[in-house]
Amino acid sequence: MFVYADHAATTKLSAAAMKAYAETAAKYYGNPSSLHSVGQEAQEMLTACREEIAGILGAEAREIYFTSGGSEADNQAIRSAAYAGARKGKKKIISTAIEHHAVLHTLKRLEREGYEIVLLPVGESGVVEAKAVEEALDENTALVTVMLANNEIGTIQPVAEIGAICKKQGVLFHTDAVQAVGHIPVNVKKIGCDYLALSAHKFGGPKGVGALYVRRGAPIFPLIEGGAQERGKRAGTEDLPAVAAMTAALKASVADMDATSAALQGLQHKLIDGLSKIPHCALNGDREMRLPGNVSFCFEGIEGESLLLLLDEKGICASSGSACTSGSLDPSHVLLAIGRVHDVAHGSLRLSLGAENTVAEVDYMLEAIPEVVNYLRNMSPVWRDLMAGKRQFIL
Ligand SMILES: *Cc1c(COP(=O)(O)O)cnc(C)c1O
């Protein structure tokens, strides 16, 4: 059996997106900046996509800026608010310890540029408290940036509460909603955010395209200079087929959201209940306050990398919080933030389900995963010490 259970990393292009991509590439090949008819037709198509996406998010079309994806949108939101704050002498930015690297690394660089960065802790639940944000706010704060849903452990953050607090204090608020858009209801007015980042490839759209919502009146500066595209805030000829495909993917995801979400929750709970029977393991993050398709576990006494390789041999594509593109063996900052010690954090597994996953696939995973965990534990000297009582179990 083959199971793709890594939808939080990326999703397959949906049929609707594929169709929109091909049709738009063939029909609307003009440059939207051109004044002739072919260009103007492309411009109209671009506007229609912007209106569609804005409508889904509860925004106005002019509040949507197309970007190359979630990372760029996060970078632009944070830098825009940071620069605007600095002009008024405000150089403090509040965020959380569990943000995506697109946020964390931008903040790290701003710290080197003289900003004060405060990363709020999250408890074992993997959810930040709105009250902690309120307490950290002061007159020097330029921006609060808190993700809507976490990409590793799937936990959903109280962004509407945080948005209300920020509005009351007159502080800009950005939310990285890349894991949420297309999966759970997202409305910029209900959240009360000034900026919101989304990425097409997390909901059945193409890689390399996304959008940034910027509330009318909130500061926005370009990261990329050049032409006057995106109202002068993001230069470069628009990738219209990608934007059209993103729009089609989002429409399709939102239309099916309730049914997909209910089905995914069924699979998710089955997986969580089944995997919980493995001794010395723990679910990462709150069981209820999480994305419908996310299942994240730590298994004591094993290495996540070995687990992934053996699961791949069994046809299961999953991910591990400790999987590192850099090749370093640093455990996930998210798992450390929820209190997992290094050894335990290394034994992590993330399964992220999508609409195409089936009950039969979940049954297969519930057979394969305990088998592989057992096999790895039997080879592990750490496990031997744990079983012999020479080391204390943590989980
Ligand atoms: C994937 C992801 C990003 C980055 O989006 P890209 O389009 O791949 O640049 C940012 N934040 C979160 C939470 C993500 O899951």
C-alpha cells in the first residue's frame, strides 16, 4: 500500500487547480501590465482572482497582494510593520517560540538589526495564552506575530483574542495562516489582524505562489523593487496561471471544507487512539485545539529519521519534527517549546492527512507504525537501558 501522509509539507495539485492552470496559461498569456487587449484580458483575470480570494477571506480585493508563497508573505508583513514601528521609535516585536522558520528567521535578522524580539513560551498544550501577549505588550511594541495553526503539531492559536488585544492597544498584528487557510474557516475581520499570510501549495494549489492580506491603512513596503505590479508593493510580472490555480484550489477546498474536515477528524482520532496504545509515547499538542488532519507523536527510545526511512520502505510518506533540511540533528524548536526533552523530541513522527486519505490507509498505518517502532526499539541501546532500569522513562 502507498500512503501520502505529509500534507502539511505540501499537497498534490488538485484537479480544479490543474485545470485552471492549464486553461489560464493557454488563454491568458498576456502580460497584465500591457495596454493591448491580450494584456487587459490577463489583467481582468488577475482582478477576478483577487476578488475571489478576498471574498473567501472576508477582505477587500485591494487588500490582497500576491506573493511567491507563505515565506515571502511572512517576511513582507513582518518587515513592513517593523520598519513602520521603527519610524515611531517602536522596535519591539512579540511572537511565539513555535512559529515557522519564515517568521523566526526574519525575527532573528531583525534582532541583529537592532529590534527587540520577545518569543512567548507555549505550555505543553502547544497553545500560546492570549493573556501572555497582553502582558508582554507595551508602548514600544511595533508588531505581534502569532501563527494561526502550527505546522508541526497542528495546534490552533487563539488569534481572534490576540487580534482584539492588539486592536485595543493600537499594535499591528500579523498571523501566519499558511496551515489554516483552505482547511479551517479563516476570516480576517473575525481575527482582527492587520496582516495574514497564506500559501497555495498547502491547500491543493501550486508551489511558489501565495498571498498577503494587508488591512487597508496598515503599512506595507516592497521587498522586491521593480515594476508597479501589486500596486507597487511587489514587483515582477504576475504568475497568472499560478494565481488562477491557487484561486481554483482555494474555492474547491472551501466548498468541501465541512465534509473534508469531519472526515479528517474521524481518521485523525482513529490514528491518535491507535498510536496511543504504543507504550511510552505521547501525543504532541492539545488533542482538541488542532487542525483536523494533524497527528504528531513522540516515541521514546527511537530516532525519528530511522522511523521515517523504514515507513518509507513500507510505502508511508510521513515527516518528523526533527527532520532537518540542514542535515543537523537539532531537534524541532516546536517540540522543545512544548517541553519535550532532546532525546524524546528526536523520536517524533508527524502524519498530516488530506482529503484523499482513506480508512484503509489509516488501518494500514496503525499496523505498520507499531511494528516499525517495536523493531527500532529492539535494536536501540537506549531502549535496552530503559528496559533494564538503567535509565528512567520520560514518557
Ligand atoms: C509551509 C509554511 C510556510 C512557508 O510557505 P511557503 O509557501 O512554502 O514559502 C510558512 N508558514 C507555515 C506555517 C507553513 O506551514
